[in-house]
Amino acid sequence: PYRRQRQMCIRDSYYHHGHLLIAADCSAFSYPGFHDALSKGRVPLICCPENDFDITVKLADIFSFNDVASVTIVTMDKPCCAELKDMVLRAVKQSRLPIPVQITNLFVDAEEVD
């Protein structure tokens, strides 16, 4: 099940030995192959620095209180996503645990149609 940042529990059986996918909330809408290519076999956590607060604190707690196997960050090619990547990396550092991190950037060329 997908969980928004504000709905994330700090301790959850989903996280135990879990491979977490921390994705920008717009990424699944922007990439049609998102579910097959990126979320299969992972525990998806959806958030956005523009709409969610305390992302770093909440994620650091999740990492500290659960045996997380790895973290994959999925961002878009937008400025707010650079913030998301930094927040997740800070959370991993604050947890002081050796959690492997993979970063995937999605690039979507779109043009505005009137």
C-alpha cells in the first residue's frame, strides 16, 4: 500500500528488512512504467517537500526504529525534488545507520498546450 508522508507510522512491519521507495508524489503520475520499473518489491512512501512537513525528522525516525534494508529515492527534474533528495539523504545520515541509497531521476519532456 502507498503511504503519504503524513500517514507514515514510525514503526511498521512493512519497514522490517524492507526496501523503501521514497518517491515524489508527482513521479508516479509522470512515468507510466513507474509501478513495474520502480515500485515492485519495495515499500513505497510518497511525499513532496512543497506539501509535507518534517520529512527529514519522520524518515530519520523510521530509519532508526526499523531494520531498513535499502532506500531508493525517485525524483523528478524539478527544483522541489532536489530538496526531497537532500531531505532523505539527511535523514539517512541522522539515523547513523549504513543504509544503502540509490537515486533515480525521472526526466519528463512536456509542453504546455492551450
